[in-house]
Amino acid sequence: METLVIVAHPQLEDSSTQQFLRQAAKPLEKVVWHPVPKTNELDIMAEQTSLRQADRIIFQFPLYWYSAPASLKIWEDAVLTRHFADQAVDGALVGKELGLVISLGTPERHYAAGQPENVSLSQLTVPFQALAHKLGMTFLPTLVVDQFGYQSETEKMQLLVRYQRYLTQESLGHFKDEEAWLLTRFQDYVATLPAEQQTQASLLLDQLTANQDQLAELQATIKMMQDTEDF
Amino acid sequence: METLVIVAHPQLEDSSTQQFLRQAAKPLEKVVWHPVPKTNELDIMAEQTSLRQADRIIFQFPLYWYSAPASLKIWEDAVLTRHFADQAVDGALVGKELGLVISLGTPERHYAAGQPENVSLSQLTVPFQALAHKLGMTFLPTLVVDQFGYQSETEKMQLLVRYQRYLTQESLGHFKDEEAWLLTRFQDYVATLPAEQQTQASLLLDQLTANQDQLAELQATIKMMQDTEDF
């Protein structure tokens, strides 16, 4: 699976959030990190070719006035030509996935009815959901990064894993795929260890793999119990 | 009441919809027609001064990818600085009105659940509603202009009146204000007639004015009946 991350941030180099995410994406194969080009450097054909090659397309941006920064809209209005986008003509993006990675300066919980912002991110991203619908794409759950500057080291490490999963894990949101994704990561890690540590790590890996089926079964049982529960 | 119409359209001169609306706005006093300046000509202070002077602010644009064209977002991101917009700091826009005039290439009825676009304009404009909320502004009902090119001459005349009312009528959506608005228009028109026709027109005007109270009463009665009706 190929992932294209289209990053729209007016001060990309100065954003610690974006630089952290860039480092997190760096080791990932099949992930292309693509800042939105300046308007006078925008090559529409090249952008369209990149989009065709991707299976998952991510719009990554800080929320400015309840939407993406203007640079992403410039890109949308220029690159998503009617011919390219129309399902009945080219339909270049049909069947692909569209995800949003949104960074916030305020806590995510502020985006809810009765909270200071009074609307949810699911409401604010309706134009992107409609875009995905129009292009024949599947809209992914949004990954929110709120108040990065206030996060602890542990939270940042958790964010790194969440972000890497968001860019590379097939079938986002399914427990079994999440497990499989983590095991693959762990296998890659074990392969980098010195020989004497590999043996022990491999045993651990085998155990984890064996546990996976059990975990999936447990998960299914819990889900069944939840479904029949009164609430 | 001063109204500022901020027009965002990439081909403003070539748009028959926008040129029609421009002509409709022309005779109106206290209405400023203001196309979004080019990025390199954007004078933030001048824009902010215009905003301060207005009581009603209109964003007028064709819907591009379920939002305004990029030029309006460039304007928003540049002009609505934190200092200017923040209610706790300057709060320059508190108490003013924000309205949208949106033109569509497809019928307005396509924007509904189950229809081709599957979302409503009320959903798509949530980012603007959130902006109004944040700035302490009142969000007005949106004026939609759909498929202008297919409209009959009568429909265009009705649109002209609807648009003029949208820009100048105080308390939009109240029947009594609508009547008052129409009578004022008619008075202005009578004043432009030759003397011999004025007499007759004035009689008609007096009759209409007298009818206004009756109409308002009738309207109130109908509303009361509707409120008590089963449905």
C-alpha cells in the first residue's frame, strides 16, 4: 500500500508538530511526504500522477479558521480538475482512501456541542467528507494531534506509533489488523538486533504471535457481550 | 446599516451570475461591493478598516469543492488576525452579521441526504458558522443562487429583489420588515416618476401602507393557527 501525505502548513520548517511527524514518517517505506508546492511551482500533471500512484491520500494541516490553510484549497482547486476527478470521466481516485491529520492548538475536547468551539471536528470536516464521496474515495477516521507542545515524552511516543499506523496500516480501525501491524513492526525491529539478543526476542515474538489469536477471540467475545448489553 | 460584500470568484468578470449581482447591488446606498484583492495587493489594515465600518458582512462565492474558492481562505487567513478577531482583545466584529451568498452550478435540491451531493449546505457551511460564533457575529440564513444560467427573466427579477433585500433589509426573515423594505423601495420609485404619475402612485402607496398593518395581523393569525395545528 502506497501512502501520499500532502502537508499544508504556512511555516512548515518552524512547526515542531510537523517536524516531529516528518521524522516519524521518515523510516516508513511506501510513504511519500509531500508538502504543498508554492502556487507558482505547482505542477498539476505531476501532482495528479502522484495521486494516481497512491492508495491512501492524507491531507495533513493545522486547523485555521475551522478549515485547512488556504494553501491546501489552492492545491485542491488547481489539481482536482473536473476531468481528473469526475467518476464518469477519468475517475482517477475511485477506490482510494482519504484521511485527515489535523493539528490543534487547543484541546480536542473543546470541539463539541456546549464546549468552547461548540462544533465537532466531524462537523467541520464535512466538506472533506463530501469531497471523498464525490471522488469515490473512502473517508478514514481523522487523526487529531492536539497541543503537541504540551505532550509528555510518553504521549509523543504513542503519537508516533499512532501516526505510523495511520500512514501504513491496512484496514484502519480493525483490531486484528492493528495487532498484525504491531507484530510486523516488532519483527523488523528484532531483525536489527545483535545475534545473541535475536534468539530471546524471537521467542517473545512467537509468544506474541500465538497470543494474537487468543486476543482476537477475546475481543470478539467482548464485542458480542457489548452488543447484547442494555444501555 | 452598512453592508460589505466580499466577493471571491476566480473569473469575476466572466461570471454572468456575479455580474448580474453586481448590477443588482449598484443602486443600493450603504452597500460596498468588494472583490477579494489579489494576494500581492492585499492591504490587511485597509480590509480590517472596511470590516469595522460594516454592520453586515457578506461572503459571496461559487461553491468550489464544497467550500469557498481558495482566494477567500487566503483573505480569511491573512485579514482575520488573532488580535483583530479575538473577542477578548479587539473583538472588532462582535455584534455584526455574517451572511453567505453561494452560487451553485447544480440544483440546490441536490444538496440533501439521499440526493446526489448527500450533504446539505447547512452542513457544508459549518466552518463559516463556527467562524461567526468565534467572532461574536450573528450568522444569517444563506442566500443560494442555483443554476443562474437556466433562470427565466421572471426568476432573475425575483432573485434581484431577494438579493437587494439580503444586502439591505434589517432583521432578515421577519415578515413586517420585509413589507417595510418593499414599501421604502416603492416610495423611492414613486419619487422618480413624472409629477402627473406621482399622484396616482402615491394613492396606491397609501393604500399599500394601510394594508401593511392588516397583512401583519393576518400573518400573525396564520402563525398562531400553524403553531396549534397537529402535524
